[in-house]
Amino acid sequence: MKKSYLRGTHRARGPAETLEIITPLLAGFGVTRLADVTGLDVLGIPVVMAVRPTSATLSVSQGKGADLVSAQVSAAMEAIELWHAENAVPEAGIIAAPACDLHLPYTLAQIDGAPESLATDRTPLDWVNAVGLVSGAPSYVPRGLVEMRWQPTAWPPPLVVATSNGLSSGNITAESTVHGLYEAVERDATSLLAATPAAGRTYLRPETVDDPLAAELIERMAARGAWLEIVVAPSRVGAHCFVCYLWSPDYGIAMASGAGAHSDPSVALCRALTEAAQSRLTCIAGSRDDISPQVFRGDQLELRTPHTVGKWIGWSQLPSSPGPFATFEEEQLWLARSIEELTGCEPLVTDLSSERSFAVTKVLCPGLDYLTRHQIPRQLQGTAV
């Protein structure tokens, strides 16, 4: 399907149309309210939280966007994604079978990044259907890597551990799948960045950004006295990826960060900027279930204006962009092939959709790294920044 909305993101429908479609369905997914929390911060970048009190994972999900409607859609769809991971995972097609008996196109070690996992290719697991995103061939993935429930009825051994990485939604299946692939690419890039000392990183000069929306977001942050650092993250698949660090002297919480990846550098940067603002507001609101107590510790605070040391480049020096892609199907195939070429394994997708009006999918990318667990360190091993 052809893309029809291109402001800060790529979608098959505009945010207002999507919000109109999903609003009558929110109660059925356990969402009791969408709360605009933008005014709790001075930045003025829209952030909304979706409240789902009976959740088996997070009872509060955040969403961000260039405008309030986009942020409302973002928050609502993130809550809907989690509901599907809790409640809409298909029943296992294969019960208690080891990976070595299934002739899978990957090893369990390539797809399970949990360091505490005890699973091996001989561990009996339950499996759900998946489809290869290059070949279209049927395959299987462990059900435990798709289903997310943080309220087990009994103590489970640490075998395979599900995360939200690759869990996504969209107006159509290809849009949802592309979003999940970019999230996996983003996490791979930020995992590589975490191993790079701050002085060895490449930084983008904010004043050179010529995308109107991204430039507007940067100016809005600067006008409120915020310090911003934009890191060019090392993507291995040809997509653009940025990490933004956000700080201000009146913000009594540790430095906020956000990341974004996309074939279009403008979209990748807008995602990173708005996610940094969202991360900051998440801590200000204090309502999300999984905020680390360390965020509020005094010894974690930046008390002086941070200083950037490293290589600087301008917007025009960024690598050339792949595409442009007129349809999500074209972009999905390019992404899947790029990942397969890098890792030797094609990405897999499991469809979790429960409604015809939108899609929810879980993408798994064997061979891509996922080490930072939403944490993107700015300094490592005492490196001065």
C-alpha cells in the first residue's frame, strides 16, 4: 500500500483517521484513559500516556509525536501492542519440542538475547507459526519470545525471555512489520553505540539540520534552555539511526535519551528527538511501572552542562539514503534483505492482529544485537564527556 502520511513518520493513514478508528476499541483493550502530560515539562513537545490498569505488563504506556493527535495515537497503539502480546499470541502449533528437531533457519542463541537464559537447541519449548520476510516460507519461533506476561502463576525457569523489541502496530500489516524491523535495527545500532566511548562517537551539528519538522523540534528545545546532543549511531544495515541526549539545569532527573532508525534521516531524527522528550516526561510524571529507582538518585544527576568531545558532521555529510520507498511492501523487502545479508538469517514475523482495521505484529531478527535494554549509556568506563 502507498504511504499517505509523511510528516515526521510514514503511515498509511493520517493520525486523525487512525485515532477515529481505534478510539471506540480502546475499552476492549483495557485502556481507560489517554492523558496529555505535555504540560508537566517546559519543552512543549506532545507526550501522552495510555492507562491500562489490568495490564499483565505495563499499566502505563507513553506516546509522542509532532502534534497532540500523533502522540495520542502513539500512546494508544503502544498500549494495544502490549495487550496483544499478553492476550493474542496464537496457541502453540508445536508443543515441547527442541529447536534441533525443527530444522529451523536459525539457532536459538541467535534469537534469544537474554544473558540469563538457560535454553539451548535441545530444550523442549512451545512454538508458534512465523513467516520469513524474504522467502515467505513458514517457520516457527518460541512462544515464550512472543508472549509477554509479568504475572506468572508459578516460578518459571529462565529459558526464553520476551521483550517488546520488534513488537509493533500499524494501519496495515506491512506498515506494522516495517516499524518492528526498524525497532530491531535501532536496538542493534544502539547496542553497537554502547560499546563506543563518547569521544569516539560521531555527532550531528543541530544547526545544520534542514528538515523543517526536526529543525522545529530542535529550536523548541533550545528555546526552553535545554542542552541537546545528537549522536549518529552506527547502523549495520544501511538505515539512518540517531541517539539524542537531552539535559537542562532545571531538570532534577538524570539525562534523558531517545533513539530512532529509518531509511529517511528526517524520520529517524524526529523519532529520536521526540523519544528523548518522552523519556524525560516519563520520569517527570513518574507513573510508568518500570522506571529504575536509579533515575532519581542524586549521584546519577548531571549537575554541570555536559560537554561533547568527538567528531562533528553536518546534515549534508550523512550517508546517502536508500529508497525512497513509495510503499511499505517495498521498504519491508529492502529491510528484510539487508538484515538477511548482514546476519545470514532472514527476519521472521508472527501476526498477532485481532482486528481488521489495524495490524499488530511481532518481528524477530536472528543475529541482530539487543544488549542495551532501552539504556543507551553516554559514557563508559569513566570516559570523560
